[in-house]
Amino acid sequence: MSAPQSTVPPRHTPTDEAATVRSAQRGNVEAREQLARNYQRTAFLFALQLTGHPDDALDVAQEAMLRFFRTLGRFDADRPVRPWLLRIVRNLVRDRSRRLRVRRQEPLQPNPEVLVADPPDPSPSPEDRASKAELQLLLWQAVRRLPPRFREIVSLRDYLGLSYSEIAMALKIPTGTVMSRLHRSRSMLREEVRRSMRGEAHHD
């Protein structure tokens, strides 16, 4: 089984990113707005993967961006922004989970515009569209059933496109652990998809 389709937001070169961060640290409003535009979607997508609820994800992403800017003055502009921001998102989700032990159980209907970043086929057949939507929903639900530490690493790598070193920075784990955990996560994901296709029950 191939990896989940990526929803990778546009990447920014290290030089441009560092210049924007330094300008924002000096109080440039336009630079701060540029950082918000560049990374708020990334924060939302990761929060959505971790929480499974769009409203919760939006709340987390907004709070993460606020914390991002509150701590911007302490940030080393030569380091990549995404691991730092996504670590904030991850910590906020964990804090919410500790406070809210009873979660809502309504099924999440994923938005294809959020989950799929590939260019649309200009002339897909109805069958192709239905098949793609069904596969995306199956993959989304399978990712949601993974334990949190495996779900987050699949999300960071296969949906958001972080490098191994960026994931290591975001999760504060060695690169070797990233690789082994990602391998385990993908194995678990393949098994979840197989079970779904066989119509077997899932046990949380």
C-alpha cells in the first residue's frame, strides 16, 4: 500500500524564511502576516490529524499561532519554523486531551480539499472520483485509529512532508527513532487498511 496522499503546504527556502523571521522579530507587521499565511494551514492540518475534529483543530491552530508569535523573539531564525510550530500544536493537543477525557464521537467527514493536495484530474470519471474519495476516507479513518505517537509521525511525514530531521526536532526524538517509529506506523496503517477492506471490526 502506498503512503497516504500528501497535503504538503508550499515549502519556503531557508534563506527566505530566515529573512522573514528576522523581519518579524524586528516588529515588521507585513513579515508577521507573511509568517501567518505561510504556516497557519500547516498548523491546522496537523491539529486536524491529531484531533479528528475540525472545530477542535481550528481552536488548536489559532492558539498555536498565538503562542508562535508570543515566543517569536526567542526563536533562532536560522532554524526551520515548521518543527517549532508543530511542536507547539502537538503540546496543545496533548494538553487538551488531558483536560477532556470524554471526546465527542460524531463521525468526521473529511474535506477532500484538506486531505488531498494532488492537482485534480481535468476529466475524471464519476467512478474514478468515487473510488478516490472512498480510498481517501478509508486511509483517513485508518490513520485516526493509530495510537497517538504513531498517528502524529505518519501525519508529519506523509501528510505534511517533513524531513526526518525536522520530525526529530518537532518531536524531540533521535532521527533513528523517527525512522523506526515511522516504519512501525506504516506497518500498522497497512494492517488497519487491510482490516477495513476485509470488513473486520476494529478494537480501540
